[in-house]
Amino acid sequence: MTARKNIDVALVYDFDGTLSPGNMQEFGFVQAIGKDPEAFWAKTNELARKNDADEILCYMFLMLEEARANNISLRRESFGKFGSKIKLFKGVEAWFDMINEYGKTLGLNIKHYINSSGLREMIEGTSIAKHFENIYACSFLYNVDDVAYWPGVAVNYTTKTQFLFKINKGIKEVSDNTKINKYLAKEDRPMPFERMIYFGDGDTDIPSMKVVKEHGGHAVAVFGNRQKKATAMRLIKEGRVNFACPADYSEGKDMHGVVKTILQKIRADYDFQQLLDNHKEKAGRE
């Protein structure tokens, strides 16, 4: 009997509201500029509304403006310190090693990715950053003194989808606009959508959830409160996601059971397709 081949599987996570409660800017940065979260986001939304502008670029602009107004130097290391203060949902710290080990029992190599409108530099300061194959998120440009001065990458709810195709084609560079558009046959893509699981908490994740689901992958709506639960249930009813789970990543909880079952299906689907292909090949030799 031929040995079973190990295959790669991608688990792709939004960050704010999915792995962490609230928005990451509220853990350190907002306090440093002397603002409360509601005031900061109200100012962001007003700036976007008045100028008919992108909210993501507006919050990045305001971070720079508020820091300058309060004589705060936003160095790359400052974002890392803010990131170290980000709270995580229950079970997240242990989740990655736990699900990796389960994947190994099925012959699956689990690869974790972030796809977020939050800040890459802050995510890199968290205790879980080491687990990610790549972090696709907003980031700043820095001057020679390593101080942020302009948005470098802005990721909103629609631009998130581009990173799914980068994962699909095995492209790590955010700046790439050549390989991403080059034709690559479905069977030659290193991470098929059928072997992706997307985790998100709400409306801003809908395009990404839909792309993964419609291409044969799986989408999980995560909820940490009653309001988010209502959103998750609506997404189930609308056929936007496959599953809705509370934001508890502990062993034995709903999230753990759902993802284990999805991984079993991914393994079985792959093995079944291999069996079909082998029989077709044998028939062709007769």
C-alpha cells in the first residue's frame, strides 16, 4: 500500500474580534494619546464620512496625527510594545500548537495566516506572532530614524480577498503584482481553496468568507458577544459562512470540534480524489 501523502492546509484568521476582543488600537495606543476608544473611532468615522474616504486609511492617518499632536514618536518598536498589550480570546495562546498536533495525526501540515485590517507591526508584537506563516495586514512606511510617517499598506474588507489568492498561489510578498496575475493551473497551486478555513467575526470579513466558501473551502463566523452572535447567525442563514462558533479556542469547545471535523473532511476529500485519479489512471493503461 502506498504511504499517505502529507498535505498542507491553511487556517486564515481575521484578528480584531476574531482572535482578540475589540480593536487592537485600543490596547495601548489610544491610552498613550490620551483619548478614549469611542472618541478615536468617532473622529475616524467623521473624517472618512466628510471626505468620502477609506476608513482604514483614515484611522492610519489619525494615528500619525494624534501621535504628533501628543509628542509621541511612533517607532516600529513602539507598535510592538502596544501589540504586547493586546488581549486574546480564551484558548488562543494554546490553539495553534494544539491544532497543529491534531493535524499531524491526519497527515496535515497546518499553516496559519493573518488577514487583517489591523496593524502588522502590532500583531508582530503579540505572543502568538511566531505561529503565523505570514501576516497580511496594514503597515506604515518608516523614515531613517524608524519613525512611521505614511501608510504603506492599507487593507480594507475588499482588498482582504487579494491575500487569499496570494496564499492560494504561494506568494508571500504584499508588493507583488506580477506573479499574482500570472496564470497558474488550479492543480499547480500550492494551497487550494478546498484546503482553506477562514475565521472572521463580521461584515468586514464577508467578501473573504464568500471567496473561500464559493471556491470549496470553509468559513467560520466567530462571535464574542450577543451582538456578534446575531451577525454570525445571519451569515449562516444567508449562506455566507458554513459555521458559527463562540470565541473560545479551548480544547473541547465548539471551535475545536468544528475545526477538527473540517480537517477530517479535508483529509478524506483529498484521499478520495487520489483514489479516483488512481483508478482513472489504471483504466487508461488497460
